[in-house]
Amino acid sequence: MPSRCWPATTSLTSRLAPELPLARAYACDAGDPATVERTFEAIESDLGSVDVLIYNAGKGVWGSAEEVTFEDFEAAWRTTHLAPSPPRAASSLR
């Protein structure tokens, strides 16, 4: 389970560990292609090739049109709609 919110993820996985002994958690910021690449490398090293990937990253900004900057809006849009998919990560999906 890759996640940008690492403390919440480790808390969740530690509670689920008894029920899912083969589950693993990885810190990953889906908005950073280099982090995504490193995460896929770690997953492949630990568990082998990825058989199924469910991408559910999202980012939001809230405020009026005057308050939200273009950069904040674009970063949220890119994270939600344009998942980084490095060639190596995509090729490991078999």
C-alpha cells in the first residue's frame, strides 16, 4: 500500500497486519515520478512483479477562485488525473 501520509498508513497497516500477514506499506508521493519509481523498485525487490495496480491518488485545494493559485490548482489536477507512470513501473505490470 503506497502512501504519502506515512504515519496514518503505518497505523492502518499495523492494525491490519494480523489479518493480512503478507501486506506491505511503502511511503510514496504520487506527485513525484522519482518517488514512484523508487517505490516500484522496492515493491519489486520485496514481492516480485506487480500483478495488479489500483491507482487512487488524489489531491485537492479548497478556496474561492481568488484564493486558489494556478499552481495549486494545477498540482491537484495533475496528481488526480495524470498519475506518474515511469516506464520501468509500467513495464513491471504483467
